[in-house]
Amino acid sequence: MTAEKVSGKMDVRYGGNPADVMTATTDRLRADYLIGEAFTAGGLRLTYTHVDRMIVGGCCPADIPLTFGDGAELGTELFFSTREAGIANLGAPGAITVDGQRFAMGNRDILYVGRGARSVTMESDDPVQPAWFYINSVPAGADHPHRLIARDQAKRITLGDPAKSNQRSLAMYIHPEVAPSCLLLMGITDPAPGSIWNTMPPHLHERRMEAYCYFDMGAEDRVMHFMGRPDQTRHLVVANGDIVLSPAWSIHMGAGTGPYAFVWGMTGENQAYTDFTPVPVSALRCRDAV
């Protein structure tokens, strides 16, 4: 089957100064930090954020495989001339082919694509039940081989306390202890049944930004994603498949109205997952009145 080459203008998000966020309307906050409708049947949507120059995107191939790899919008020959990426399958089975090397992708498998790749093609096994490919790409200054990290190869740790409704399972995929990269970290977190809170207590990591993609949610469920400075918090109401950009200066934590999971991706100065500053819940404040 012939693949369709996808090109076109990327969405761009510029982020913002934390002082500006404190007076932002809901529409402005969502326009700067939330990416909705990332997964559309037969489409590939990429968003370039000036927050550490991460590119996030969603691809939902239908009848025709979708291919990308051109670097025109990045000022480079190839998309991957100076970049690496992680691509997680959050849907039904599919496959990704990188420069002729095909990787079968089950649900919650993640593919690492190293610097120098020329062409990436994504396809669904069944267009009626398509794959959902979620992409995180960041600048890279080192070469690492393409690698499939299957769901059962991730390193899992359990965090939190069921008595406080924040017990969760965190699976590390693209991580120095599992699959090395230049600067990208990527994994999946699942709150335990009956727990609603994630990333608790909230924290800051001044040397890294983060992106969240919430998934496996019911159509009527939402996650309340908290962001902003600890002393002036804001929130975003997030639906299934929505992506949230979290700058280094912002806290991040969320509470769901029903079961959910999320993919986290990070980049910045280091890959030290424990390099963060916890913020006690008792120190949080809501925004000032305007």
C-alpha cells in the first residue's frame, strides 16, 4: 500500500512568562498550553512549542499509511537532522517503518527514533480500529539507534498512597535505565483504581519542561490539570487525547473524574528524573482576583 506523505504548516505555541499566565483568560490559557483534537482519523497534527523546542503530535492513520520526515519547517534537510523522538501507540495495533525498518506496535509500546532518520511511516492494522501514535520530538546532539520498547520492557515503579487517592504506577520507557537517548525522557503513568490524583505532591523541575498526553478516558470524563506558579495556580479542563504543555516554571498535577492515564515526555538540561523540587500541597494558592 502506498503511503501518503504528510506535509504542511505546523502549529506553533510560544509559551509565556509566568506573570502573564496569572491574568490570562481561560481561552488564552488553553490557546497557549493545551492542544486539543490531536488525533483525527486519517490525519497527522504536529505542534512546535518554543518551550525547549519540543514538537508534540498525534497521528491516527486510517486506510492509507502516513509518512513524514521533511525538515523544511525546521530549517534542516530532514525532520530528524538534529532531532530524536519517541512515538507511543495509545490505540489499536499498528506499525511504524523507519527508513525501511518495520516495527510492529501494540498498545502502549513506544518507539525511539534516533537522529538522522530520513522517513517515518505510520499505519494501522485495522482502519476501523486505528492506532493512535503520540509523538514527542526534541533537539538532539548525539546518535542513538532506533529501538522499540515494548510495554513489558518498561521499568515500572509504584508511587503514592491509596489512602490519599494518589497511588499510581509509573512506567519508564525512554530513560537511561531502559533505552538511552540524548535528551528525551518518556513514559506512561496509570493512577490505581480508586485513585484520582497524579504527580502528587506537585513539583517543579527548573531544568526540564514536560508535556502530558491524557488518554484512556471516557467520553464524559475530564482531568482537572493544575498549572502555574505554586502561589498562583490555574487549571485546564482536559479531555481524552488532549496534550498539555508544562513549562519548567509551572507546577503540574491532575485529578480525574474517572479512570485515565497519561504519557509524560521531558527534555532540558539533564535526564535526572529525580531532579525536581516538591511543592507541599499546603503551600499552594489559587490565583489572585483581577
